[in-house]
Amino acid sequence: RCCAQPPSPEQQETPAPLPSPPELPSSLWGVSTSAWTAGVAGLGLLETGYLSYLKLTGSEAFCPVAGGGCGDVLDSDYSVVFGIPLPLVGMVTYGVVTALSLQENGEELLPGLDDLDIRLTLLLLATSLATASAYFLFILNTKFVGTSCLYCLSSAFISFTLFFIRLKELLQDIGLARIQKFVGLQLAVAVIVALALTNSYSSATTQLKG
């Protein structure tokens, strides 16, 4: 007689675990947030590069809106922070954001940075830009009443757009419940930026040409 014996533990094969599906990158309207960040920061890089050229060469800014408000703002004491032309600071910041976004999108531009370092750095840079833009909008509305500065408004729009893109990615990836640990860090960065600008502009004066 033949009787079937149960297989020994050695003969039992453990089924191989199924591979987990690849993690999809955060997207906005079908485009990855890293690509959005790189594109928007690229626009900021172009604008601040043009303004840096004007500031360093002493050229007159082309102001699409009549009234000469662009020149009043760009040539004032508020266009320099700690002795450094403000457009130059913005150009460097937008350049770093663009490079990090391309790195996040798969380009090997800055070796040695992991994905978490890149995301955290981009979030803090976007927070800094948005805080500075909000501060400068306050200066524009209080110190330059009646003047118009298209470059200031477009730069603020770019900064706020970058901030909301990075915030949207953070909400999509880790959820609202875990985002609280990043809020304190963002608030600390915002306070530091506001205090630094206030200290730099403590003796600034407004001189209008028009």
C-alpha cells in the first residue's frame, strides 16, 4: 500500500513575497511636483537674473506700467539686504531650488543628497521665499504708497506658487496628521527671515523719484 506522507518542513517552500508597486511621485495636473518646482523656480531665476544685471550695472529697469515705480523700488535702500543686492540673493536661491528640483526629478546634479534631504531643503527654501515676499509686499504697501512694481508682484507670485507646490507635495506624501512636526520648523524659518530683514532695514529710507 502507498500512503501519502505530509511534506516535511524542509520540503515546504515559502512563497516569494509579491513585489510592492513602485511609489508614484506626487503630481499636479498630471505633472510631477518636482517638474513644477523646477519650472516655476526657473522663471524666478530668469527674473532675478535680469534684475541682478540691472542692479550690478546701474541700468534703468524697463517698467511695463507707467509711473516709474519699478525704478523707485529697485534703486531704494530696500533693494539691498546686509550690503548684498536683493535680486542677487533671490537669483542664488532660485538657482538652488531649480537644481534641487531637477535632482529630485532624476537628474544627478548634486550627488550625496537623498530624497528626504532634498524635500526638506526645498520646503524650507520655499518657506523662506514666501516669507520674504510677504515682508516685501508689506514694505511696498507701506513705504511705497502709490507706486507700482510689476517685478515685485511677479516675484511674490512665483514665491507663493513654489510654497504651495511644496506644501501640496508634503500633504500628499505624508498626510495632514504627520505634517505637524514640520510646521514648527517652517515657523522658525519664517521668524528668522522676518527678523533678519527687519534688522537689515532698520535704517532704510524711502526716496521716490516721481
